[in-house]
Amino acid sequence: QQQVKQSPQSLIVQKGGISIINCAYENTAFDYFPWYQQFPGKGPALLIAIRPDVSEKKEGRFTISFNKSAKQFSLHIMDSQPGDSATYFCAAHFGSNTGKLIFGQGTTLQVKP
Amino acid sequence: DGGITQSPKYLFRKEGQNVTLSCEQNLNHDAMYWYRQDPGQGLRLIYYSQIVNDFQKGDIAEGYSVSREKKESFPLTVTSAQKNPTAFYLCASNLGGKSNQPQHFGDGTRLSIL
């Protein structure tokens, strides 16, 4: 019940295309949903985050869409660039005072020139 | 610049040996976390600490130990009891408590068996 399921596991997109990564959860106690970007040999870096009382959040080319009733959220990368090639993780905060995050399994994105 | 420093970047462990991974932060964060990353499995929580001199087990604590004697430091020991230690280990920190506090990560330590 504390899992976050992420798909697809890998994704190949042409330069200029839209990359879409999906996540689903069961536990309605989750109250904060960040996305992280990780390059090889580096730690994950926060990309964008959303709370469940908001249906969409946009920062530059990155947009989170949140569907509370379906318990799903997704990351859209518009005008994908080769520099966006990385592994992306969705996560969820379990509504307690611990600051702990539950991570999805990750999606490896390759943007072809 | 503020951040999280993990060392060493690469570490090799011999059979029956304990090894310690260092994590230091100068972000004045209360909470610190250790994750293990394996291919295709995302990040799994090993231990976390909300405050100095206190820490809790995560989902995969067996074979690991930690200490939190200083706010800035949260070292992880991989003991000989951890039979499959080869992985990428990540340390993170945040202000803790409130739910909308993002975790900041170090650049990891890659541990391999000799």
C-alpha cells in the first residue's frame, strides 16, 4: 500500500517530442509528490513537485499532471532535448512528520538527436 | 556552496570486512537519510535520522548500521552481515517534519566487493 508504481521503465523520444512518465499510488495518505532527475554517477536532483490539491504544475518545459481521484500523476517533458536524457524518479511523501519519501522504480529516458 | 558531500566516491569491500561511508551536510538540515540504489529498483531507504542521537530503520536496514552524533554527519557502516553490498549508496537531507520539504542528495558512493 506504500508503493509507488512508475512506468515505463525506459523511454526513447525524438528531439522536440513530448516525454511522458506515469506514476500510480494506492495510499491516500500521501501528501506531496516530487519528481527527481538523475544523471549517471550523480545523485538525484529535485525537478518539480506538486501537492494533491493542485491538478497541474508547470515549470519551464516540465509539467506535472495530477489526478487525485485516479491516484495517478505524470511528468510531461515538452520539446525534449538530448540533455534531458537521464533517469527520472517519481516519489511520494507518506503524510507523517518524518520527511520520508517512497520512490518509484525509475524511468530511463533517451532523447535522440 | 551548501550541499551534501559523500565520500569516498568508490569503495571496495573484502569478504568479512566492515566499511563506513561518509555523509556530511552544511545545509543545517535536521533530517538525514541513507538509500541504496540497484538497477531497476529505484531508491530503497536503509536508515533515517530526524535529530541528533536518534535514528530509525528504513525498509532494508539489515546488515547496516548508522550513527548521528553531529547534526552535520550521518555515516553508514556496511557490515559483514550484508551479503550483497554491491550497490550505489545515496545520502540525502532535508528540514524534516513538514511534508513539502524536498530531499537534497549527495553524489553517492559506489560500493563493490573485491
